[in-house]
Amino acid sequence: MGVIEALGRFFGKDNSTLSKNVAKERLRLVLINDRVDISDSMMHSLRNDIIEVICKYMEIDEKALEVTLSKEDDGVALVANIPIIKVKRQNA
């Protein structure tokens, strides 16, 4: 059982409600991408660039990294969820 399912059951939500919310969130992200007119290839390139820069300073979980666009009041925000495994130590 996944973490989301376990949390859903813990808080009394059934899987159909959880699946509905996930689908709704995915649709919202697709609509935001369409409004901003960012192609999938540009989002992929942006994700790769973020990984490249962050990896200079930290070890991260690249598979769990999420880069999305989020509608904010009158604009759009870039949201990056980057799980950090450890900070790299630099020699002074």
C-alpha cells in the first residue's frame, strides 16, 4: 500500500475520492501548462537543468523530484519539490 493510500485510509477517505483528487490535480496542471504555453520538452529541459545545478551542491533523489507550474493569484509560479539526501561538503 502506498503512502497516499495509507494516509487516505487513516483520515477516512476512500480510494475513489483520492483518485478523483489526483485526477483533478493532474488536469489543473495540464491547464496551467497550456495557459503558460510551455511544451513538455521545455519542462523536461527545465527539470534537467534544475537537477544539474542542484547536484553540484547536494545529493538528491532525482526520481522523486517534481517540477510543476502552479497558478498564483494573477500569475504562475514554478514549484520544485526536491528531496535532498545529503549536502555535499566543499573544501574551503
